[in-house]
Amino acid sequence: MKKLIIPILFLLILPCSFGFKQDFTKPVQLDWETHFKGQADARSPFYALTAMTWKYSYESTVYRNRVAIKLKNEVTIDKNRSWVKWDKIKDPNVRASLLHHEQGHVNIQYILLSEAERVLKNRNYSVKNYKAQISQLANEISNYFDTMQRNYDDETEHGSNHKMQARWDEIIRDKMEESRAATLANSK
């Protein structure tokens, strides 16, 4: 039996800029027509690219040597930079499998969003250097999830290793449930 390799590239951009709202109840559900409007890179060995951006900002208040922050945190999908090579995925089963894999990337970003919300809000920051502390924490979170995204692609062979894809589906589902529960517990 010939193995079909579906190369996919995931692009993550992590600027520290302003984000304004996020629905923490569930991740965005991808569909080809809505989220992949960019021009495909003919030189890329991958069949799809999902471009996402994590944005965060905060307002800080210092009171009695304590820093409280009001966090604004969001993940967006850049539809104009996300693309798919339609000529490479004509089979409906291949399309569905590829979209499922790409949804895994979005779900990992949802976990990042939830974890950033939990970690950044629930720290005691030093009045003298809270900006540096927040920036460092955000970079650590970003690096952790960037590594997770690369491992997801490497271990699933960009979605073509169905056994590993099923394993990662379970890992992602469990992490989403943990993050959702932690976020709800912290909001009480």
C-alpha cells in the first residue's frame, strides 16, 4: 500500500500588540472557503498553510506595591495569508483529512490562548519590573506552543500518519479540556 504524504506548513506570528476580545468557549472551526483565501506558494512543498496570530495587551494598575493587570488576549486566523493547493487535494477524503489536521493547529492555538489567560493573569508581578516579567512569561508561553506546533507536524508527518494524528487528536482534546476547566476555575 502506497503511503500518501500530505505536507503542511503552519505559520505562527507572535507580535506583542493589541488584541481586544476572545471567546474562550471553543476554538474557531476551520472551513476551506472561509479561512484559506491566500495565494498558494507554488514553491512550498506543503499543501496548505494556516497563518495565525496571537495578540495580547494589558492595562496595569499599581496599588500598595501590587500590580494588577487587565489582559486582552486573542488569536486570529489570517485568511489572506492562509492558503491551500486545491490541485493537490482533489480527493474529498484527502481534503477532509487535511482540514482535520489544520484544525489541530487551530486547537493548539486555542490551548495557548487559554493558558496565556490563566498564566498571565494569575501571577504576582514586581512593581519595578512587571513589564519585563509579563513579556518574558508571554515569550515562554509562545515558545512552548511554537514547539508543540512543530512537534504536531513532525510526529503526524503533517497529517499523513493517521495513527499519530489520532494520538495527537487525543492529546489536543485532553489539553483543551484541561485549559477550559482551569480558565473557568480561575474566572470564579
